[in-house]
Amino acid sequence: FLVGDLIFQAPRRLWSKTAASLGTKSYAYVFSEQPQDTSYLGVSHGSELPYVFGTTTSSDESPLAVSQAMMDYWISFATSLDPNDGKGTPSRFRELLARIS
């Protein structure tokens, strides 16, 4: 835990606080979902990627719900620079795709 905190968490918190103190919106997250296929590694750097891209190998409801939520936040951030705008929800995402097509 100590190495992860020093390498990832401390700089992330510093950057987020610095950006916020300068009046820039700042968003961060800590991924803590235990991947089932690599549980022996714990929650390691990059272990959120299958959840972000909807490629988690689990068929259980909880990991799929986490994946859906993460895709929503990331799509929202990519389209509006605000992860909390709800634009990544499945129905809203289909609507955006229809406009692009």
C-alpha cells in the first residue's frame, strides 16, 4: 500500500488540490473493485481498464454495474469535461451516437 500511495495517490491528490486552488475543475477517482481474474494481484495499476471499456470477464451483477457506472463517467467526461453530467448513460449514449451517424 505504501508504494502505491507514494507513486499514485500522493501526486494525484497534490495535482487535484493544486488545480482546484487555481479555480480549475478537478476530478479524480480511486478504483477499489477487486478484479476476479487477477485477484491474486489485488487492485493494481490499470486494473480498472476492463471496467472502463466494458470488457470485464465477470458475469456477476456487481462488476457489471461498476463497469456501466465507469463507462458513464468516462463518456460524460469525454463529451463535456464533467463526469457527472449523465451523458454516458446507455439511453443518452445511443442518442449521441445517432446524431453522429
